Amino acid sequence: MPKPPVPMPSGLLPSGVASWLSTDAGGWGRNRPAKWARPLWSVLGLLFTAGAAVVVEPDPVCGGSAPCGPDLCDMIKVGLILGLLYWYVWLPEIALVATLCLAVLLVWPDSLFDGAVTGTAQLGVLAALVLGGGAAWSRLAARRRQRKSVAWAAVVRHRPPGAADRVRRGTTRIAVGALLTTVAAGSGIVGLAGVREDERHTARAVRTSVEVVDREARAVRVRTGDGRRLSLDVSRPGHYRVGSALTVLEDGRWRRPANEPYDPFGPHLLATAVGLPGLVLLGTGVIIRRRVVRLRRGVPALRVLLRSDHRGRNWVYTADDTWGRTPRFSCFCESASPPGPPDGSVGRRVTGGAALDEDLFDADTRLRQAVMFGEPYERGELVFVTTVGDGTPVVLRTVEPVRLAGAGPAPEAPAVEPGAVPCGSSRIGWAAASLRAAGEPVRWGPGTPARALGGAMAACIALGAKALSGRLAAGGPDEHVVALLGLLVLIHPAATLLNWRVTADGAGLWLTGAWTARHVPWQDLASAVHTRDGSVRIRLTDGRTWQLPGLPRPEDGSRRGSPPAYVRMAEEISALCAHPELRPTEESPRGDRALPLGPLLLLVAGLAATASFLG
């Protein structure tokens, strides 16, 4: 029979605080975002349709009647698409505005239906934008409904303890974001100034007819009617046949082909590369500042029940769910400061907050009473007042977005067998209690979803490298170089998702990442930890580390009721390090240690690109 929740001293309760009951939470839960509004579908839809539109779009043909001028609109489209892949997940407020802007650019003034295939691809992008915009609107509407539901249940509002500690939150992001957007605006202005200068030279220039006599990597050599030989920089030398006529504009020492105006690709690329993170930082900073102002003015306060699992995640239950059967949402928290008087004034600052989290929260997984300040909704921000250990009062504040609980109960902390001794932290102790001494090697690697995603990324790398290289070989635009480099960046996460492997045997650990394989003897191993950003770090006694990045976030597996493979791996490796009697005794075969796939994927991409150039 479960034990009753750990009570909370009455002196810590603000006046008039109501309890959050199951009936209230039921209405709150029904207002959650619809399944179709999950960011994953919006991101995948935009990613695949935009990629198809880029592949089927024909290269422009430059001519005297249709010169290849700068295309600022296309650069803005690319920037918005890249930004939306991030904003759909983290910032639906910005995503809604960006979706509308991109849709307008696609249909106005004459960019739609340029051709049958291209028009169909752009319609696909528009359909993906409709899905993404609708999903963002649905998520924001669900947030408003959930906030109203909590405000109605709370009745009263209080200023949470520690609200004044957050007065500066968001300021740094706003400052850095404003600086980056200013640099992006300056770079855009430089590009536009180059266009204006080119227009002034063009207005004064003399048109000269020349003959193409030779082609170079990025230029063509021409001969004028009076016998002069000139070298002209061009963007697509393959479009100029030797012996063909060409019109050149000359204004003193300034000259260029008449069909190739100045293209501010470099400044506009810098503006996109700097402006996107600038907008992200600026947007998140403004949103954080709004949350801080809301906390300082007072937010709904409700009595709830709180439980911490052995991975450090806090699960929130309604006040009448004393058995802890149905979690409503979860979040990671950090200790802020001990609560002051019930009016919400701030008490003294806690020293050693990290130690408090590790020593008390990891060891205490009991259900306990708490007061929740704020409105819980997707990626909301909350403050909790509760007790830990032997009744020590503490203020907790969320350090990562609130995540709504999925179907089923929250994962329970595994029971520790009699005689099991925790080593360093309770998480390692629990992992050691779940292990049994065995002679065979122990292996950890990616699951089926991770391999499927890695395989899809590898296929995109090979096909994209072949297609983009073919465009470049035919004299395609410089934008394809950027796209090709972007594909090569995907090699590392693809190789990691496909074939990361850690094998524990009698000789130590065999670590296989994207590019290298490494052996670590047991005597050189210090610990293995998984971080909240989704990576795994294996630390050695000499201070060096081996990191396995590019994995899903640890909490994603926790919401489904069991931790992901790499979370269990980190805990079990630390347990094997602390308990030599649990280590395998046999050596692993060479074939079980896997090979790094990064060099192989790079070779495949290189062969695909070479085949395009040779073909």
C-alpha cells in the first residue's frame, strides 16, 4: 500500500491557495494540443517539400533579354524555411508570423506556377505551410485555454518566492539578438549598396560586342572588335560557348557581362546566417521577459503533489491523487532559494544548490505536497514551493520547458535490493541493483527508430550530393555550394544514429562513435553521465572525455515510461565502474565492436559527387 504524501508545513502556504483537483486537471488536460499539431509533422512536411522544390527547380539561363540579377527574394525564402524548422518546435509565436510571410513570398508577385513541375513543388510547400501554421495556431490556442483553466481553478494570484531573482532573465538574449540582427541588417544594406552601385555603372556604361575565346573555372576570356583581350568574372562559365557573341558593359576600368548584374550573394548569405540566430535569441529573450513580468505581477497558485524520479525529473499530480497514479505533466527543476513568509517575499539564497538537488532529490522519490505558482502549459515556466529530505523547505523553478505527460503513469523509481550500496549517487545505486554478474560482454547501441532516421539521412546525403554536384558541374549557381556543404554537415549525426556502439567486456569499454573507435581499460574509467542536452560523456581518470552527441533528449524516453538505451547505458556503465564484481569477464569478438560509419558516408558522398562531375 502506498505511503501518504509528505505533508507541507502550514507556514509555507500562502493565504487562500486552492487545491488543484482531478476534475480541474481533467478539463485542463482536454485542452492540450491535438496530435496532428505536433511539431514533428510540421518540420518533416516543410523539410521534404522544400527539398523537393529545390531539386526540381531549373537553373536560370542568363541572356541579354533576361539577365541573371540578384534574387533577394529567394535568399529570404531560404532563411525563413531554415528558421521555421526551428521555430515550429520551440517558438510557435514566431513560426506563425514567419509562415505567413513565406506564404506571401511564394504566391506574390509571380513566383508560383513558373512551370508544371515547379508549380506542383511550390504547392507542396504551401500545403506544408498550411499544416505548420495551423499547428502553431492550435498549440497557441491550447496554451490560452489551459492558462484560463488554471486561472479559474486557482481563484487567487500570488507573487512566487524568488520572482525578483529573475529580473535579469532574458536581458542577455535580447542584447545578443539585437546585436546579431543589427549586423544582419548592416550586411543586407551592404549588399543593396552593391546593387545600387552596379546600377549606376550600368547607366553610364558603353555596350561592347565581344567574342568568347576561352573558358576558365570562374571566368571567360573574350576578344573585342579592336583586338583587346579581356577576362570577365562570371557565375556560370558553362553557359558561354567558345566562339559565341557576348555583350559587355564598360565604364572606365569597370566592366561586366551585360547579362550578369552584380549578385550580392555573399552579404546576403552573411545576413541570413547571422540574422536567423539573432531573431531566435531576440524572440526567446522577449518571451522570457514577458514571463518574468508575469511572475512579478502575480500568477495563479495551486496546491499539488510532486514526485522526483531517479533521473531528476519532477512529476506533478493533482492534490487529490494521493496514490500518485496519474501524472499531469513533468519538468526539470533547480533549487532557487528557500521560501520566505507566505506573502511571497524572498528569503536568503541557498548555497550549494546543485548539491541539494543531487543529495536530496535523487534519494527522495516520495510523493510530497507542494504549491505551484504559474500556469502549466506546453513549454510553460513554473515555480514550486515544497520540502525535501527531513522537511527542508525549498523553492524550485523550472529550468527546461514543461512537458505534458503521455498516457499511463510516470515511471517509478526501481526498488533497491537489500544490501545494495549506492555509489556516488542513488541513480548509480539503482542501476547496480538491477544488474547481475555475467561473463558475457554487454552491448549498447541505437534502436530501430534511430537507425531508420540515420538511414534516411544517409540516403539524403548520397542523393543530394549527386544532384547538387550535377548542378555545379553544369555551371549551376553558387547557392548549391552552400547546400552541398550543409549536406556534409549531416554526416556526423547520420553516422552516430546509424551505428554508435559501446561494448563492455573483460578488458574495458570499446567506444564507437561517428569517426573513431576507442578502447578504455576499466582502470582508466572514471564515470559515464548523460546530460540534459541529449549527449553522453564518458570520463577518464586523466580528465579526458569521450562524448556521444547527436541523440534525442533523455526526457523523450522518460515520457514513454522507460529511459532510452543511452540513458540506461550511462547509468549501468557507472555502476560497472563502481562495482567490479558486476563486470563481464569474457572478451568481445572484434565484429561486436562496430565500425565508425563517418568515413564511409563521406566516401559515399564523394563518389556520388565524382560520378556527377564525370558523367
